[in-house]
Amino acid sequence: MPAENKPDPAIPGPGPSRPTGPGHRGKGRRRRPRTGRRKALLVAAWSAAGIVLLGGTGAGVLYLKLNGNLSSVNINQALGGDRPAKADNGSENILVLGSDTRAGGNKKLGGGTDDGTARSDTAMIVHVYKGHKKASVVSIPRDTLVDRPECTGTGGDDHPAADGVMFNSAYSTGGAACAVKTVESLSGLRMDHYLEVDFDGFQHLVDDLGGVQVTTNENIKDPDSHLDLRAGTHRLDGEQALGLVRTRHGVGDGSDLGRIQLQQAFVKALVHQVKDIGLLGNPKKLYDIADTATKTVTTDSDLGSVNSLMSFASGLKGIGPDKMHMVTMPVVYDPADGNRVLVEKDKAQQLWTALKNDRPIPGSVTRGTATGEANGVVNGAP
């Protein structure tokens, strides 16, 4: 877990200006591979909320233990009043982050050393529509160059604004609070809640679920993520699942955008697994999952109790994989550096405007943008 305490603005133009046009990236352009990169999955936090709901029905006498597992950060206190207004249409926005911290049980997962820092290697905005029957999920590539706003970190330290920096630097600079501030500045949307998960928590959560079934439509072999899967249907254990959501060199164009496409497919498989597992007849398994989920997730302080998290999860339980529309924030490769991407500003504005008004995301938003070329490599739900 991260070292945090327990307990409608105009949309700026992130990143430097660039030539517009959907076909800017040349055919066959491949971003240079980077070895040793670590990747955690945000997705487990999304599913963990639903698991806690299930767990609460069978673990009432163990409430205090589950409650004591939770870690939370006070985002509202850190950010104060300089934020977008809350939506008045019944919708909600949740920022879900995957942390690549190497502390604790994470050190042996994915290599690397504990240098005392962590980055938000995976980020998704989950927009839950009015009525809580469907959701749109927007992935934000970690390599996006953005203008990070001035922010106060969760620990109370002030951090100056910085232009043209990688999106994931916001978390390593000022923790959850700076990450939320950056997302709100980027999108113009108020983040109503925050959820975070790390390597170790994700792996244990998948194992407690009994694995997650996916179908790969081609062979995937990536020594960097220790993944070797032949085309076909697989029930992945925690270690294999972590390898899948971290792999980049074995699919598509070898970029982080391709990895995001695998993660989006895995989200749907994970949500399907949570809804299909039938825990109510197995109290021990139910409690094991609730225990893991509450240890795994760091939340904003408004969700920092089992009761609050159960209430929140109750509002999500009707959203199955078929009711989740998943996209990547419109980006193009940076012509000055193939390892970075830039926001496609006009299309991103259309995306944020649609969510602000609780409308579906237009298909034109992602048409002609950089994709990673890994769509359809993995199917995550029947």
C-alpha cells in the first residue's frame, strides 16, 4: 500500500501543441521498448468494491477486522475548494489507480528495487451514469505529457506546477491528492471517489477469486512480464494475470497503449468473474475475498469504512461487463519522442463534455487516434 495516512473549470491544454489530424502517426511506427518497467492494475480496485459488498453479507461479526484493514486518504482536505463542481445529474466519477510501489510484498513482483517512490502506472476514470445501470471507463496512458497543476500532496506539502511532464509523475510527486488534482485539471470533471491497488493486492485478489478466465486470439510471449500463453482459453491465476496486464512487448505495436487494451479486456473478465462466482454458499471463501479486498484497496476518506464501501458497491452491482463502455483518452504519438503521447485536444474535449453532461461517449472521439494495435488480442468476457 502507498505511504498515505489511514483514516466547472475550463479544460487546460495539456502537453505541448502538435499538428492535428487523425493519421499523424506513420504506419508501422513502433515505440522503443523500455525494460524494467513495472505495471500494476487499477482494475482490481473497481472489482474489490463489489467483492466487499458480497463479503459484508457473510462476515457481520468480523466487521471490525475488515474495517481495520482499510486505508484511506483525505482528498477533500488536501485539495480544498479549488476543484470542479460536483455533478448535479446523479452521475459519479471515480478515479481508479494502479500503483507500482515496490514496498512490502510488491518487491518480488515484476523485479525492480524499493526506491521509496511509486507511480500511477495505470489510471482509469470510471463514469457511472445516472441510475447506476451503466458506466464508461476512460483509460489515461501513463506516458501522456500533461501540464501538472500546482497541488498540495496528501502529506500537506506544496508542489509547484510543471509543464509537459508525464502523467504518472503527479502521483510520485504528491501522492493520491496530486493525481486527483491533475486528472481534474485535465478533464474538468470532479472525481467523487478514489480507489487504488498495488501489485501484491491484485495478485492475491485474483487467486482468492479462483482465477479469471480469458481467451487469447494469438500467442503472447513476453519475457519482461514472464508471460507465455498460447492462443486459446485460459483460467489465469494471480501471477499470470499480473503478467497479462503488464505485458507490452508481446502484443500490438509494443506500446503502453496496447497494454491498456489488454487491461480493458481483463477488466470485463474480472467483473464477470466477481458477478458469477456465487460466494453466498461458501462463507470461508467469501470472507477470504472480503479480507483480501479490504487490505488491497486504498480509498478516499468518504469510502474509508466497510459500511461506506458496501453502500458504494451496492450502487455498482447492477453494472455488468456488457454495460461498461471502455475507451482510451484520445492521444497521438509525440513526433519528438515515440515513447510519449500527447492529448488530441479537440477529441478529448468532446469526451469530457459528454461525460460532464452524462451522455454516451461519441464513437468519433477515438477514431483515428493512437491505439496500440492490440484490440481483440484478448477477449475477457463471454
